Amino acid sequence: MARRATFVRNSKADSVATVTVEAGNFATLATDAEYNQRSNILLSFYRDEHYDAVALGQQELNSPLAYWQGNADKGLPIVCANLFLGERSKTPVFEPYRWYERAGLRMAVVGLVMPRSLQGCPDSASVRVDSPFKMQKFFKKLMKRTDHLTLIGDFNAAEADSLVQLYPFVNLIVTSNGAVTATRTLGNTVISSCGAKGYFGDYVQMELPESKSDSVKFNSVRATLDVKIPADTFYENRVKDSGIKPRK
């Protein structure tokens, strides 16, 4: 985390227009003896480093929804457009998307949850997930108001491909699914992975096309978070003081 803080700050400094997101599957299991310490430090990290949007993956939804609602109230920028409480609710539990202005561009980041992610959710009886493959009206309306559209969440390769086929105007999909390990393009959409194992920092440099018929230009960058990247002493001391044991 201490090196990631340096990496995130350097990435923002080097990029003309940067949006920092967490696509989900970052939480450890509640049975982890250090669950509370790890969660508190990590969620504070997202807030303190001004992450623009955070999605919930299957690992997060294994915890009670009230836990994430409480963190959203504390400033964690959770986005999820298709998660509802109750069968008839029309208002998502969290913000469906967040708007950002970068280099004169209006950008929207939308969070989505796949129905399979509720398998271990303790609130599954009261929570509803609408299919992300039946949101054409929502996305068409949103696309009229934005220059750049990003989707974040836990999508496997087949799910990501289906999203592109249904919403070809999406510029970027960021997935935290552990089975997706390479960044690629499909049509005019870049599908970026951030679920690979190891101590890595990943980001995608993108050049927006002038028209929808133009191909997307992108450069996928991966940095190993080793001694070449200085550790931020604030987070280094914070982890040390918490007593959390380093993981290999």
C-alpha cells in the first residue's frame, strides 16, 4: 500500500486526464483474523488518495450491505447502477455513476454488479440486482451527456464481451475478475484487467477517438511495486502500527 500510494500520485501527475478507480474484489474474507484492520486501512486509503469511483465485487458482497452503506456515508465513492433494496425500488442503493471533468472532457464512471456476485451475500433475500444486459435505455440516455464512458466491476471475459456488444459506445471497461489478466480491445472499447495476482500497479493511457468509427488508441502500463518505487512513509508507518502481518 505504501508503494501504491506513490504510484497513484505519480500516475496522476504524469497524465493529462486521470480517473482513479477500484473495480472491486479488494476485500478479504470476514473470517480473516485481521479483517477489520485491513479493511479500515484500505478504505481510508481510497478516501485519502481521492479515488474517483469504487465498485463492489463478489468479495465485497459477502459482507452485509449495511457495512458498505456506512462506508459510503463516510465518503467512500461507491458506484453501482443496478443494485436495489426491495423488488419494487427504483432508486439504487448507491450512486449509479459519478461525473468528472478532465481536460475539458465530461467523463462518467458507472459501477455494475453481476447477479452471480450475490451468491454469498447475507442480504440476498432483500437485495435485487437488475441484469446489466437489460439497461439499454439507461446507457443511451447517459451517453448523450458524456464524452467518455467507463464501466467498472467484476466481469469475466464473456460478460465483458457481452457488455461491449450491447453498448459499443462504451470507451473503457475495467474488470477486477481474477480470470481476466490481459488488456485488449473489442471494437472501440478497451477492456482492462486489474485482477492479476502480485504486487503491481496498472493503468491505461487512452486517446479518445474523434469519431465513433475511429479505432481507440491505448497504452497499457504495468509497474512492479518494488524498491524502485519509494514507499510513502505515512502508509508505511500506518501499516506497521496496525500490527498487520505482511502477506507473501
